[in-house]
Amino acid sequence: MDKAVREKFLDCFGLTGDQIDTYESFFNLSILPVVNRHFLSHLVTTIEELINEKKKHEFLEHIKNVINSDSQFDYKKIERAVNQKILRLFSIILVPVESGKLKARTYLMGNGTGAMITYWKELPKKQIRILIAHELGHIANKFLFENANLSSGDTIATLFGYITLQDRNNFYKNNVIEFVNESDLTIFNEIVNLCNRRNM
């Protein structure tokens, strides 16, 4: 943390050095390593949501049929949990692994409830992103496209990966600058101005 910003937190907000150190350490040691493993997390979440939406109707129909034969279920609670995305029907997890035969691979979980993408953890981050985009192409092809041609899966997954990475690349080149602050002090001033309860 910038020394001037630290002083402002100490002077203006009455925080202690220990409090600042605790939260900064927690972020650096607990949150940041997890964030750094979540490659293409917006894309992963979006594909999960699209698959969940597609599976939702079939799942709720199945539950209605089960409820007709067993009255202990509360259909409205289950429907609410699915619609509010509390109950997830499909999840994608990314798992770093030691090097092996394939640099990345997708494993489908039982009954189509999710997918696990493994990737070699020692690869450069840029290569990991490329491999994950490709693997997400396999998942999207299988679960989101009607009449998908699974025999040309690698070609389609590569096309999907390219389109995805082209979009992200354009975003980084053209849009990221609007999220960059001039300094740490600018971040501090903006967050204080926006998040001060009197201004909210």
C-alpha cells in the first residue's frame, strides 16, 4: 500500500496499522492466489449460466413429476432456488495439475452436472488462457449447440477459443484504460467519495 494512502487510513479513519496489515495480508495471501487461478472467469461463469438456464426447464419438469408421486417436496422452494441461481445445475471448475500427457483436458462429471478442466500449472499464464478457452469450446459445443458436430470437436473448440481470446484481447487493448487510476491516492479519493455513506 502506498505510504500516503496508509497515512490517510490511519489519520482520517482511525484504523490501526495492525488492521491495515491484517486486511492487506489476507488479500495478498488468501484472495490473490485464488484470483490468479481463475483464468477467463467471466467466460467460465457465462457458460455455466447459459448451460444452467438450458438445463433449468428440464430439471424443473422432472421435479414436478417427482413431486406428484411424493408430496414431501416443496416445488416452489426448489423452483425459487433454481431461478435465483442458489441451486446450480452445472458447474465448471479449473484444476491446475502437474504436467502429463495432455496440456489441458476436460472431464465431464456424472449425469452432465458439470465439467472439470485440468491444465498444466507450470505453463505460462498466456498459454493456460489459450488452452482453457479451447476446452471451454468443447463444453459450449456439447451443451449449448443443438445438433453439434462432435466429430469436429477440436476444430470447433479452436474456433471458439480464438473468438473468445480475440474478444478479450480487444477488450484489454481498447477498454482497460478506462479502469486504470492515475495513482493509489486517486483510488483512495474515489472510493472515499463514492462509498462514504453520506454520498450513497
